[in-house]
Amino acid sequence: MGIENDAKWQEYGRQNRAHLEQKNYGYYRNNLYNMAMLVKKENKHLDAIRLLAWVCFWDLTGCSNQFNYNTFFQFTFESLFPYERKRLWIAPGVIRELTACQRKLGITDEQLREHIITDLDKITAPVQFFTYTEVADIIFWERDGEADKLATVYDVAKARFNPAQPNILGQQYG
């Protein structure tokens, strides 16, 4: 990285630590996106894919700024499902950026899927509805307009969710 980008990267890192400490997961997610765009400009497309996969993961947690699990579960949980409500969704621009990085690298969907799942295996969140494989599936199904598959995986996630262990998937897979 150049000196200017090094300074930006350091600042993003400082901000991310503060956002996580303060449970400002929306700000954290946005910072990850900014970091992805920074490394993408430097043609570090695999790094950008990793960060964009993390953005997708956070988009699908429902965790926002000033996160409080009790409030989240009491007031937000039921509004997140079914899929058709589109409360848990990946921003289309993030999927476009992932696809652009994929094209630049000349990798297949299966190779991209492997990168995404491997990259997600490093993170967890206070609430996790989807397995890492499901997050990868959702990315592709959103990209390809597979609404029936999306509706099914959202129904499975809601039925599987255990309020007493809201991030059990991260504990099992992360």
C-alpha cells in the first residue's frame, strides 16, 4: 500500500476496534466495505473478496449499531423473516463488487464459493442465522435471482434459530 492508503488502513483498523467494542456493527460493516474498496483499487482482489464476504456475513446477521440482544430479540427478530420481507439481505452493490473481483481474477463460481466459505470461517457475530455455506449460497442466489431457494434457506434458518444460543453456528463453524 502507498503511504496514504497505509494511513487509511490504519484508521479503518482503529475505527473497527472501536465499533466492535461499542457494538456498532452497522458502522463496522460499512468500514469493512470501505476497506474492501481500498484494496480493490490496489488490485488486491482476493483481499477484497475476503472483506466483501465479511460484509455479506454482517448484512445477514441483522446486527445494527448499539446492538443489544434482548432488544433485538424482543423487537426485531420476528420482522427479519420470511425472505420476502427483505429485512436480512445483502446489498446488491456488494454482490456486484464480489462479481467484479471474481471476473478480474478469472475464477469460477466454485472457486469464489471456496474463498467465501474459507474467509467466513474466521468470523462470528452475536447473532448468526446462517451457516457459512448458506451465506455463500445466498450471495449466489441473490445474484442469480433464485427467490425460491432464498425463501427456503430463510425458513430453515428461522426454524433452526435458538434464542438461548444466538450465535451457535459461529461457535460450531468459526
